[in-house]
Amino acid sequence: MKNFLKPGWLALPSLRIRLVLSSLLALSLAFVAPVALAADVELDAPELACLKCHDKEGLKMKTQKGEVLPLSISTKAFIDSMHNKTSCEDCHDDLDEKEHGKVPSTVSSKREFTLKMSDTCISCHKENVALFKDTVHAAMINGGSEKAATCSDCHNSHTVKSVKIVAPIDQIPCARCHEDIFKAYSKDVHGLERVAKGKTSPTCNNCHSAHEIKAASFGDALKDSCIKCHKDAAPSHEKWLPNSALHFEAVSCPVCHAPDAQRRVNLRMVDSVGGKQLWEQRGVPKFERLIKTADGKEVGLDEKELRSFLKEFNLESEGPKAILSGRLEVRSGVQAHQLSEKEKAIKDCKVCHQYGATPFQTVVLTMAGPDGRPLRHGVEKEILSSLTATGTMKGFYAIGSTRVKLLDYLLVLVLLGVACVPIAHLTANRLFKAKREQLKAASNKDQS
Amino acid sequence: MKQIYIHPLPVRIWHWINAIGFIVLIATGLQIRYMDLAQILPFKVAVDVHNWIGFVLMANYFLWLGFYLFTDKITVYLPEMNSEKYFKDSWRQIKFYGYEIFLGKVNPHQPTIYHKFNPLQIMMYQIIMLLFVPIQFISGLLLWDVKQFAFLIDLFGGVRIVDMIHVLMFIVFSGFLIMHLYLITLGHTRFAHIKAMLTGYEEVDEGGKH
């Protein structure tokens, strides 16, 4: 185990004295009997010894960065926690018994401390830690993020409770970082049901799978989450929605089920063989670099610039060609958490299937960043209805809203052209009337 | 005037189902594509009607195909194999519709049950029935269930291309319909050809004139 706290920790003399005293007390108690502090939980002497000092409100230290690192642990909260049978040493085995509390400890920053402590979780929670390594949070941590959540950001190791008994939604740890989204969730159909019905309604983890969490905009994991509970979603949509399987693929659930949300077209970059979303490699910012080259004015890619960007991108790629896969989605995570009751969901096809429909007024090009979070760049909406963009956009089409304008002109031209034929023919027929009657009269005369 | 039986009953049934069906398909197609310009039907109703009529017309197509494949009436669609005669006959027909008709001359093509179409009609109907209509049916079928036919759609270049082909054919059929509606009024009376398609009998002049 790595060193938990370096010399300097617990530098206050009074604390040192307390620690020594508590150690002595703990030793003496160890020879007597374990202490029962709850009906069915007994803390061992070493834990009691630690808590003797740490169960003090306001106990804290300063990191080298000047941040306040709280050190107090409530004995009661610890006993009530899931870790009440875990010894302090199981996690803090790097503490030097002789120096702890006597020699000043140094911690460079809170972040460094929490990251270091997260390494200890694996000794018991192998499966979840292994899963966590593939999450967006882990990827962000690897990328140097100072904010991405690590174990203790969600689970206070000294007060952690079973997720099965965490009922009130205000205790959900995700809210600490994702406050805006959580506020939206708490007012939407799931949040309100959670309050009204308790744990039968979903909270963050049910859809985002905390230890397997990926960037919300990546892949179809969230759609699968919806279908996991709403098992009849596919058959019930099939009953009324034409091409429902296509809608399931090309339209994210909140587009219709968050009726007040703003929508947009997301052109995802996928590989042409398996259709998987393309990832930017860490340290090789190809997407952003080529976008900068293609969109010099930074006003959004036009058709030509998008084509040129894809061409350059593919020239630099070794694997399968990058193509675009379009889908409709809401514009932000907050809006994705404004889900309404089923009855209020959008069922009016006209919202999308007409020229000028609002979801098609904003278009973005997306590639997954190194941590799975999207790298986006605006694209001019005219591309959706351009004939010459057909090659680039062949995988995306919505009846009415992305119709090719040139075909509209062709229709008008053909109808006008064809309508001219009878008009001209009838006019000629009228002009020849005299001649026709003259010939007819001559013919009748001949016959008679 | 003598009456010549040129439209057998199965052909008349096919024709009128096709006529009504195509008008409904064009109308609902316009509604589906141009919801922003005018809304007469709800989008969903227009799509459902469009799909159902599409399937009815596909079945109807096989009525037409079966009739002509399994009867000797297929001769009405067989073109003249002598190219010189074919072009000569075609030119004669163009000349008639473009000029001679105004002088009150007789249609050079005299229909019989085995040769009811003039050379221009044979060419046009062959292209329509053996190329354009199947293209329209296939593209429509693919668009009806994009996911189920994803493989074929990819083969044709994507849903956008398939839709464009469907719309191009729609433009062709819309133009054809207008032309057809005018040309059927060019019988010996304005309603002679329409009447023939209802009764099966075309009125032809005793002396071979229509």
C-alpha cells in the first residue's frame, strides 16, 4: 500500500497527544473486550482508537495548495455505514504508527489525496473498480481532469450506505457535480415519481450505470436504458409510428419525450464498416486541427468545407473510412432530463416532417473525444437539403424537412412544361379550325 | 361506326384501380412531401394511405403482368422489330398528333385487340410498366421499412438516394398523368377513349377511320 499521509499530517501537538493516548487506550481495550456501539455492530479497539481522535467536529488540515482537508469522522455515521466492519487499516495501511499524528504530514492537494485513496478501493471492490476504468470519469481522470469523479467523490468511505437504502433523491451524489441536470431531473417525470413512489422510479444510476458510465451522447447506451424499463416501447411505437425501428435509431428518446426541449441534427462520425462512432486519440487532436483548417472563418462548415474536412480526415486515417450518421437529439443534458409523462410526448409528425422544421435548423458535426465526450462543430443547415451533399449525407434523410430543393424546382418545371403541351395543342387546334372545316367541306364535296 | 372490343375486362379493372391509385398516391405523396405548404390530411394519415395504396397497386401490377404473360394479348406490347418500319410508323404517328390531327385527318393507327397501341404508345408503356413502375414500387417498398431493407438501401447508395429516385419517378408519373389525361381526349370525340376503357369497346369508323 502506498503511503497514505506523509510526515506533517496531524501536526497539531494536541492531536498528537490525543493519538498517543487513544492508541494506549485502544491497546488496553483490545485486551479487554470489543466495544458495542450499535445493536449489531461492534467496533474493534484499533478503530475505536482512531475514532477517539477523528470523531471530533472541525478536525481538519491544510493541503500544500492551501485547501482544507476535513479529517473528522463521526463514529455514529461510521457504524451506520457499509464499511462498519472494515478496519481503518484496510484502507489506511500506509500510516506509520510511530509517526502518525506526531510528524507533520503533507498532502499536496485534495485531488491527489482522493485519487490516491481510490487505489485502496480495488482491494475489496475489484469488479466495480475494473468497470470504472472504462468510464468517462476514468478517461477524464487519465486525461488530467481535476473535476472528474473518483470513488470517494460519490462514496464517502466513512459514511457510505447501501445504494439500496438511499431513497431520498437529495442524497444522490451525482448532483454535486451535475447540479443543473439534477435540478431538471428532479422536476421531470422520473424525478417526481422518485419522490412520490420511492426507489421504484429511476435515478441517475439506473440509466447511466455509475460504474460503467459513458458520455451521455455516446452510442446508444441510454436508449437501451430506457428500453430496459419501458419494455413495451418498441411494440407500442410500432403500432402507430411508421418506420418505428428507424425512428428508434435516428431519434433520441428525449426528442419526443421532452416536449419543451430544443432539438438539433447531430452528424456523428462513424466508421463505414461497422458503423461505430469514431474516437479521437489522446494527444493527437486530429478533429480539432482539421476543423480549424476547413472552417477558417469559424462560422460553421458549409457543404464544400465539410466534404474537404472528411476527405482530409480519411487521408490521415489508416482504418475504415469515416462517414456521417445523422440523428436527432436534444441540445443539452439538462434538456435530456426534462422528460414528461407519456401523454405529453410529441406525436405530431409535423414537428419534424416539414420543410423549415425547427429541429433541422441547427446541425452539428460530432466525433467522440479521447474520453468519449463529444467534440462538436457547427455545420450550415443548408447541407441537409442540398443535392450535391447527397454523397456526404447519404445516411440521413427526413421526409419533408430535408427534402432536396432542386427536385422541387424540377417538379414545378415538369408540371409547367407538361401543362404547356395541351395548351399549345388546343391553341393550334383552334387556329386550324378554319382550315380543317375548309378541308372537310372539300372532302364532302368530293364524296358527293 | 363499328365497335371493336379492345380492352378485356381484367385490363379495364387493372386500369381503373391503377388510375384511382396513382391519383391517390400522387396526392398523398404531395401531402407527405409538402406538409409545410398545405395541410389537407394529417401527415400520419397521408403516410398510411400512401403505404396501403402502394401495396394495392403492387398487387394490381401483378394482375396486369399475369394477364399479359398468360394470354395471347401480350402482342399489344410487342414492338415492331423492323427498325425502319418502326421509325416510319413512329414518325407517322408524331406527324399525326403534331399536325394532321388539326386538319381533321384520320389516326393512322387502327387499333385491334392484339395491336391496340401505336408505336409511340408501345414504347412509352414499355418504359413505364417495365421500368418506371417497378422502380417506383421497389423504392417505395424500401422506404416503407427502411430498417428491414437497410442492406438493399445501402446497396443503392443510402436512404437519401432511394428517396430521390422515388421522388424523380413521382415527378415523371405526375407529368405522365397530365399528358395521359389530355391524350385520352383525342379520340373521335373527347370522351371516346374513356368510354372505351369503361365498356371495352372502341368505336372505329366503318371505313377504317376512328
